[in-house]
Amino acid sequence: MRKIFNILFVCLSLALASCTFEEASYFETGSAQRANQAIEDYYSILTSAPNGWVMYMYPEANRSYGGFNVLCKFGTDGKVTVASPVTGDYEYTADSFYTIKQSAGIVLSFDSYNDVFPLFCDPEDPFGIGGTGYGLEGDYDYLVLSASNDKVLLKGKKTGSYSELIPAPADWQEYIGDGSNYSAKYFY
């Protein structure tokens, strides 16, 4: 009798467990649609700044090497023009490509070579202040944490260091000037 009771109990449990309960959706659209919309919004924000952006970058998460300014002008053709006083040439700009994509969050990726970002990411450390074989431990890929027309907050995908973009002044050369805007302001 006890075996029959146990078998009935198991069958009843399985029957109740097999019932499907419908859960209410918290979102009006699917996750892929929301990610695509965020990518479009971030792309629009980055390309709409008339003079580009000043990127306050701290290559290493603990800010051991200080902060650096990088000017970025994002084009609608997938190209970005960058400049920084760290190159030593205050009139120099470099062009490369960028993408905004879904990858464990929305990621802004500087995905081709230019002469500015490798200064922060190169393990050879052109400044001689970083760790041997690590350089300044900078990133090429940044998670977009928030974005508006006034500020974009990024987090390095590899190091977890934070960077902030604010709208750039009209004259990049005047901003870079004699190097007085060499280091980034403390923002986070």
C-alpha cells in the first residue's frame, strides 16, 4: 500500500510540475531589439557631437599611471579621428575604424590601428612608466555604461578602468595647445 501511495505521489508531483505557468513580460520588446536600439542611440550620440569628444582616459584600473586626454571625432562612416598631446606632435591626428556592437553589453571598440591608442595599450610601454610586458594596460574595447549628448561613461572591457567622454571644444589645436591639457581630470 505504501508503494502505491509513493507512486501516486510521484505521479501527482510530476503532473503538477508539468503545468506551464505564463509569466508576464517586463519589457515591451525583446532583448535583441533593445540592444539594437541602444546601439543606434549610442551611434547617434557619438556622431552628433559637432566637434567630437574629449576622452578622459585612465588606462589602468587603479589609475597608477595617471590620466590622459584623447580627442575623438566619430564619423558616420565608421571612422574615428583621434588626437592627443601624448604623441608629442600637437597638430597630429590619426584615423582608424570603430564599431559599436553587442558583446556582453554594448561595446565601443576601436578596432583598427591608429598611432594614439597603442601608446596606452602597447606592452612595450613607450613612456617607460608602466609594468614590463604590460605597458600602461589600456583598452581598445569599452562597455558603454551610459550615454547622453553631454557625457558618455565607458568602462574598459579588459581592465575595468573608467573613461569619460565630454563634448570637445571647437579648436582641438587650441585645446591641446602647449600640453597644459595633457592629463585627464579626475571624474570618477
